[in-house]
Amino acid sequence: MPIVLTPVWSNGVQKLKVTSAPPSKPAHGLLPPALDDNVHAQRCLAQLRSKDKSIEKYIYLNQLKDADHNMFYRLCLANMAEFTPLIYTPTVGDACLQYSQIYRRPEGLFISIKDKGKIGQILRNWPRKEEARISVVTDGSRILGLGDLGVNGMPISIGKLSLYVAGAGIRPESTLPICLDLGTDTQRHLDDPLYLGLRQRRVPMDVMDAFMDEFMEEMAAAFPKLLIQFEDFATDKAFGYLERFRDRHPLFNDDIQGTGAVVLSGFINAAKLASAASGRPLSDHRILLQGLSDDEARERIYLVDSQGLIFDGRGPMAEHKKYFSRKDYNGPPLKDLTEIINYVKPTALLGLSTIKGAFNQSVIETMSALNPRPIIFPLSNPVRLSECEFHEAVEWSQGNVLFASGSPFPEEEFNGRMMYPGQGNNMYIFPGLGLGAILSRASKVTDSMVEASSLGLADALTADERAADLLYPRIERIREISGAIALAVIRAAQKAGVDRSPDLRTKSDAEVLAFVREHMWNPQ
Ligand SMILES: O=C([O-])CC(=O)C(=O)O
Ligand SMILES: [Mg+2]
């Protein structure tokens, strides 16, 4: 039975009464005489579709999930392509921006810097401690490409966890959204009378480090079976906390590892199609991580930031950029993207800049002149920050682009042929990666498990999907895909010796897959 947190007000302060949901069959007379489940599903869809603004649809669906999670997930699974852009990217970005305005009732756990010293106590307030299996934790410091949203980042944790339930069949009661409040440096929120977080600037790094140490230790004590997904921490913190905790706790960072895995997967499938068109071998690509030594792979990767191509001669740079900084370039700074493309001659272009329009006509035409099938992945989220739109990439490449974006775009017709945009979004990875880590009871998430999730996804394309030049499977098959990814992840966990489910070791692949399927929750 789902828990219900009922807000009650006392002397101007909101308290929560924790109850279980009402019995699924209320006493006779409490329901309309002709209420029928299947008809009600139609009614809910009609109510949803009657709203013309995405944010209104988001609010409706959030209420539906709260009131009747079986109906919510049933409709979600039957209409994945319609629902994911509403409960997740891009609409969840608007929900975050407006969270303090559209907030209706509490969901998840909020832990603030003021709670330092008693975080354990607060975690134990979560009503379903024994069942918690997966938590998505954000500090709101870099929500999608929208910047520091402070406590308004909570919907991102909630949205990701809805996809764990829909996409991997994690039980709703096993999900734990957490938003950490360490302040915000966005003045607009500090000035907003409705803002739901602490009205203070972000605390210094050493204070946050001490807070995170206590938080992670108390999480492990309160929830011994929990996997943690770090989400949308600002870049330095994202790298820093992944390194700091990854050997001590079962944990991964979705923006680093989930995005890395999904992009690699789409790239593998795109590179196969591109190589078929150009006749050039896979290892000729200018970005390729497979079958090469670290140094050989690194040579084929060029990073560009707001100041242009990153190279050693340019001067001091952030720690995480150093590994890919070019040693072989020593000319004047190269700033213009078309100019950089003409110098590098890349086969693939990945956008993580959150600069709308960065892949302009000149960029895409230059990529198309260099490659019969240019690989172009504008990955920034949400849609309005994407480096280019699908229709632009199609037109400017004369229909030759191999495309994947972080956020969804509609399909396009070009010269009488339908072209489908890939959605290179980590939603293809994290549900299956998480499911595999949970079912193998992994003590940590190794790089080999992340890599397995990526290769598992790349292999999941059906013959039909390959024939349509798709880079990622159709989202309607997400459960099947998550199952296949979970199997690959479980095997990788076993190989790395971090699994704690010895029974699974002796099972065949078919038996593990059956085990995974049996453990998926289904809406009634
Ligand atoms: O949430 C998404 O759509 C993908 C993601 O993790 C991000 O952009 O930070
Ligand atoms: Mg993210």
C-alpha cells in the first residue's frame, strides 16, 4: 500500500501525518455506480489531453500519480512517447523553474545545511526505510542546463525516479527522492517570496564536504540496501563527490556515467552506419573509445569550451579538462566552431554546451562536407538549450545526419523519407543500470558495470530498428531494454566481484533475465 503524507497546519507550521493509502476497494456507496477501470483510463487520458500547456499536463500527472499510482504508471507504460517529455525532460525543466509556484504537497526528503549534525535523525523520518532501494539525490546546483535552482531542483529527483518505476519496474515504494539545500547563488530565487528553500548563498566547499560526509555515512546506516544516483550537481562537485564516495557506497553519477554510457551506445550505432556509408573503418573515427589504448583513444578526442579548442599552450584550466587537453596544437587560440571543425576534421560532433544555436548552418554544412554521414549529437537539455534542432540538422545535411539529442524532437520527412531523431538521453541507461546494481546487490558501481550498460543498450536494437537507421531502441520497449541492460550489469558486477547475490552467479543468462522480469513491478 502506498504511503500518504497528509499535510496538516498547526500554528502556521506545516506538519505531516503519515498514513497508508485508503483501501483499494472503498465501502459501497463511496464510488460512482458505473466507475470502470478501463473507462477511467480513457477519462484520465482525455483530461490530460484537454490541457494545452505542458506544465499543466505535468501538474495533472503529478496529482494523478499521487492519487492513483497504478493508473498513472499504467497510462505511462502504454503511452511512453507521450508521457516521458511531460514527466521528464523537457517539461520537468519548467517544473523545476516554477517549483516554488506550482508546489502543492511534499514529496521526498529535504535535507538542509541547518540539519548538519542530525542528518541521521531526519533520514529515519522517511516512512518506508526497509523498502528503500534507489535514491536520486540532487543539490540543485546545475539542473539540466538551467543553472543553480537550489531547492527547486526537487522535481528532477522525482522525475528520474518515475522513470525507474516505469522503465525498470522498481516498486514505487522503493524510491526515495532527495533534495539537499546548501543555499543557492541565484538571486532570482533568493528574492522570490514563494521560494521554498533556505534564503542564503551556497555554503563554501569545505562546509559542503563535511555535510556530504555526514550525509553519505548516515544514508548507508539508515538504508543498508540503497543505491544512490547523484544528479545535477555542478560539474566540479559532480566529479569531486563521485570520486570521494564511489569506493565506499553503491553509487553512480547520472550526468557523468549515465550520459557517458548513453552517448557511447548511440555513437557505436552511429559509427557503424557512418562507416558503412564512407567505407572508412571504425578506428578512423575522430572519437572512438573501443579497441584502442587510452592514449590512442585520447588522440581522437578534441574538447572545445567557451574559449574554443582546449590545448596545453592556452594556459591554466580546470582539472577535469586536463586529460583531453591537446598537446599537438600550438597555434593561436581556435575559437570559431567551424574553424575548429576544419582543423580537426571530426566524424562526430557532440554538444554539451547549453548554447542554443551553437551548431549553426555553417557548422552542420562543414560537417556534411567532411563526412557522407556526419554524426551530430546536440545533447544539451532541455529542448530550448539544444545546440540545434532536428529539422535544421536534417535540412543542412541534406538528410544525411546521424542525429541524437538530449531532449526529444519530432520526426521529420526529407525527400519522401521519414527520419527519426535519436534521443541520446540517460533515461535509456539509468533504469537498467540501477536495476542491475540493485538485483546483484552490488557493493559499488564499477566502470565496467557502466560500460556493460552502454554496450547492452547498443546491442538492444532490433533488426527493424537497425533498418530504420535508429541509434537507440524505440522508447516503448524500455522495459525489455532495461531488462537486457540489467543482465549485462549483473554479469559485470559478478566479474568485478562486487555482487552480493551469490544465487545469481550460477544461473544462465535466460534464468537471470527471467529473475529480472519477475522482480519488475507492474501497475495493476
Ligand atoms: O535529465 C535529463 O534529461 C538528462 C540529464 O541528466 C541532464 O541533462 O542533466
Ligand atoms: Mg542530469
